[in-house]
Amino acid sequence: MVHYQASLDATFAALSDVTRRGVLERLGESEASVSDLAERFRMTLTGMKKHIGVLEQAGLVTTEKVGRVRTCKLGPRRLEEEAAWIERHRQLWSARFDALDEIVEQLKRKEKTDAQRKRR
């Protein structure tokens, strides 16, 4: 369970930043060098390396250094665990909202019935 939780934490932490999500979208098109990514996102090379490090730790990106160029591409990790976690919680909240809708409808019917009784 601890490994599972650590994996979720790393993934959600990586996805919590708009720049890192943008990097993933960009790498979905094709691989890119860290320099190209830094330029595209208008940030320093050091800043981009930090973002890439977070994505690498989560397994979402892999890098390879050839000469002086470090190239990034999408990692082997799929997001099945994360998608399953989200789906379980979506179902839970959906059931809660359905129950709340039913309570609201009951209250509306009761309010309508009470209003009709008062008119008589």
C-alpha cells in the first residue's frame, strides 16, 4: 500500500504543475531536448531540468544524454493506477450526489405538500 500511495503522490505532484503538464503534452507529439523545452516554455535551463526531474521521478518522462544534448520522451508509465483511483472516487462522489439529489427532491415534495395543506 505504501508503494502504491508513493506512486500516486509522485504522479499527482508531477501533474499538479501547469508547466509539467505542458511538457507532457509537448512530448506526446515527439521527443525534445531539455533546451528546446526550456525555450518553448520561456524558462531557464535549470528550471526546466527541475521540472524534468520531477516528471522522471514519477516515471512519466525518460531522458537520454547523447554528447551534450539531453533528450526527453514520454516514459513507460501509463496512468492506469491513477485512473483507477480517480474512477473509484468519481463513483463514490457520484453516489453521494445522487443521494443528495434524492433528499432535495423529497424536501421539495414535502414543501409542496405542506404548502397545499396550508391553503386548505
